[in-house]
Amino acid sequence: MNIIVVTYDSIDGVRKRQKYWSLKEARAFAVKWVGENAEFGTGYAVSQDGIGKVTVQGCTLQELFGRDNE
């Protein structure tokens, strides 16, 4: 499996970037910051309150959030 790089950005300037070998660990990071029900935009997932956004490299957003059927 490739390295998965997940980046979290918030509207107040916080940025966190993590690298993972495991989809499970990458998913846990993303869900921690934007929630399980994040809304998908073009190339990003945003929290329901609009405060944070996640982008990913190494897999799709659908794979990252376990929504392969979307």
C-alpha cells in the first residue's frame, strides 16, 4: 500500500499533516478532525460546521471515509 497523506486545515489557520501506511489510521485522523459525516466538495471533505477541511493523497476521499458507494 502507498503512503496516505492527510491534511487538515481550519478557518482559524490550524494545519495538521500526517502520513500513514494504514487506511484505518488515516481514517481515524480524518474523522477526528471533520467527523464521520463530513460533506464532500471537489477534492476535499469539510466538517458539518464548516470549520475544518481535510484533503488526502494516496487514496480517494470515498476510501478515506469508507464511502466507496458515493
